[in-house]
Amino acid sequence: MVALLPAHAGQTRTLTDVAGRQVQVPLEVDRIVLGEGRYLATLAIFDRDDPVRRVVGMFGELERLDPATYAQYLERFPQIGKVPRVGRSSEDSFSIEQTIALRPQVALFGLEGHGPTPHSQEVLDRLQAAGITVVFVDFRKNPLENTTRSIQVLGELLGQTEVADEFVAFYQEEMAKVRTAVARSQTRPVVFLESRVGLNDECCESIAHGLFADYVDAAGGRNLAQDKIPGTSGMLSMEYLLQAQPEVYIATAIGSVGHLGDQPGRVVLGVGADEEVARRSLRHALGRPGFAGLAAVEQGRAHAIWHHFYNSPFNVAAVQAIAAWLHPQEMQGIDPQRTLAELYRRFQPVPLHGAYWVDLND
């Protein structure tokens, strides 16, 4: 996996990132720029005592899009607030000049997302010319294929392959439980996945490929949007939903407990979210015109899940939660809450605090 280069190479080694690029990285990496603020929780898998100690710059989308998680980390590690932001929440906001000025050894980017990607050739060229190595990981584009590989890449990068092996072994064990359970089922329920509920007034954004669509497939469901939307995401009309009548409804929740008043249309899940508050927010969202006509809602087969699982190495817990909704009999004895709690206990420096999925009915 890692090949030491000759001594004249300046104490570097080569690794192959998730984009398939062979790159040279220092033997000791202690200055990193994060192309997604949400990679902070991933970095914490390896640096639980101080996940900020290597971070000299980061994107600012974490505090914008998931303020509750950011606040939890900020309380535990106040130095996060002092880390320079090299971008806001889009690739075109990324500052090459500021990044170079911070003198990182490595810039950690994703195959797709809020920061630069493998298609950002000018960014890659200028960073390389400045002596900054770009390493790509992926928890978003093909999450179930690339999560374990991304963790292994980070283990190599940070010199902590034992931690990576421990995480990957647990992840694969828990994912195997889902595959075994789903294989016992004779059905694949049709699922309507409504993405980022409450972000706008239009109905209804859905995910067709990648991200949560992969979770639905792995959990033994048939994604209603898969052959209706050509790209990653798009819109389905309420008229179509009432005609198609999906068997299960799942909302992705982008609401935060700190914004209940000014974002009443969003479903609230994540850090600090009380289960009953989350359930009330889901019921409120399903009070929009037309949703009462969905059999999945009428029959109580409606649920919500934390949206930010879509870009998290803890996505195995989300797959288990969805599988439990789709195949409750086959999934008996498999507890996604226990899986998530174990991931936090073993691999996070902050406690698991809040509901990360919820059912319409108690």
C-alpha cells in the first residue's frame, strides 16, 4: 500500500488516493487543509485527543450547513474557531492564494462536494506547483464503495493504519449484517426519498443516484427516483407521487435545534435533537399539501434521517436504520442505534447526543 522512496526523495512516500492518483506525501503529516469542514469528524477517528492539531485551514460549510455538530466540536475544541476558512460552501469560493499562504503539506479534497474535485485542474496545478500534495477521499459520490478505502488512505497518510484497520473491520462487520438480513427478504419496497426537506417550497427534491440512493439500495429498497431522474438529484411532482404511491417515505433532515424558530419547515435531527421534537418536525413537514394522500404516510411508514450521513464515514448506521424500516422482521436483532453509539464510543472525541433518525409514529 505504501512504498518508501529513495532517501534523496526528501523523506516522502507514495500512496494511491481514492481518485486512483499516486501522490507523494511527507513521512510526517502535521499541516492539512480540509476541502470539507465535515471531514473534521473523519479526522477525529485518528486524532481523538485533538482533531484540530493538524488543521491549518478548512472550508466553512460545517458551521453553515450543520451548525449543531459544529457547536458541539467548538465547545470541546475551541481552537476550531481560529482555523482560517479557505472557502465557504462552494468550490468557486475556494481561495488558492490563502491556502498556499497557510503552507499546508496536504490538501484533503473529495471526489465531489463543496470543495475542489479531481476536475478542478487549475486548483490542482497551482497547489502542486506550490509543493502542496492533494489527496482525494470520498464519502459522498460512491459512499458504500469508497468509505473503507478512504479510511485506509487516511490511515496511511497519518501513519495510523492500525486505527484504520479497526474502523474498517467494524464497518464491514456491520454492513455484512444488513446484506445477510436483506438477502432473507422476498420483497424490495418502493421508497420515496425526499431530500433536504424544508430547504425550499418546491415539491419534491429527491436523490436518484449516489449519496442516500446508495443507502436505499443497500438496505433492500427500490428507489422511486432511480429511473425518473437522470442525474444525482432532481424533482418529482406531488401529482406523480400520488399516482406512484411509494410504500415507504423517508425525509432527509437538515434542521437544527438552534433554528427551530426561523426554519419551521425543516425536519430536525442531529446533535441535541430530542426524539419527540424531531417527530413533531416530521409531522409538520408532512402537513404540506398532498402528503396526507400518500399511503405510506397514512399507514405510518414515514421516517426521517439526518441528512449529513450522506457525507460521513458513519453511513453504515444510516443503512441499518433504513433497512430496519424496510425489512423489520429480517432486521430483528440488528440495532442501528447501538451501531452508531459504538462508532461514537470508539472513534469520536465527542459524545453521541441527539436523535439521528425518527419514525412518524412513536
